[in-house]
Amino acid sequence: MYVVIRIRGRMSITKEIEDTLKMLRLHKKMHCVLLKNDDKVIRGMIQKVKDYITWGEISDENLKLLIQKRGRKAANKRLTVAEAEVIYDKVKAEKKMVLGAKPVFRLSPPSKGFKKSTKQNYPKGEIGYRAEKINELLKRMI
């Protein structure tokens, strides 16, 4: 399962890319979503907006932490520990967000800031595909 985080904002963005980000539910900076990594349509949309996001495979430990700390239900209420456990089990089994929880996680900027430029690809900058290294960034943002 991919975790996708929007890094860059709205300045000088084309309508096509803005629409794709909306379809991915990444409306604002520091928003995060969970997506299936075996869907060709999703991979195509990620490839189209690769200059505005970073993504990679989320670990089970970080998935559980993300749902517990940043998971929300209707009316922006926090999830209880029991609800977070149930949602974690369903997400783990179905590989997608389930009803009862909001599909978007609002993160804070990473503690100690971004290490590199937010305009260059991952080895030199922050955007692009990170594989397992996304977990380090995600942990600093939760």
C-alpha cells in the first residue's frame, strides 16, 4: 500500500495537475492519503503529479501510528483506541480506507524541517518515489 503526501502548494500549477490532485484527495500541502499500489490508474495519476508529491510503501508500524494519531471520523472527531484498532485491521485486510474514517490525514510539517529542496527528486530533494524511506519522513510528520 502506498502512502502519498503532497509536498508542494498551488503556485503556478496547471488545471490538469490540480484536477488530478483533487481526484487523489490531496487538496492542500501536508495532506496524506493511502492508495493501492496494484492499480494502474492510481499509478498513472501519481506519475502525472510526481512533481508535487512524495510517495512510497508504508510499514505496518507507521500505518498503525498514522491511524491512531491522525485518523478522524465524521465531524472531525478523533478516533478512540478501539475504533483505531478496528480501522487498522480493516485497512490492512482490504488495502484501502474504510467507511467510518476520513480518507485524508492532515499532517504537520516535518520536525526539524525538510532536509533538502522541495523542488528536486528524492535523492537530491524531497519529491518523488522514496520506497521504504517514506516511513522516516512520515514519522517526523505525525
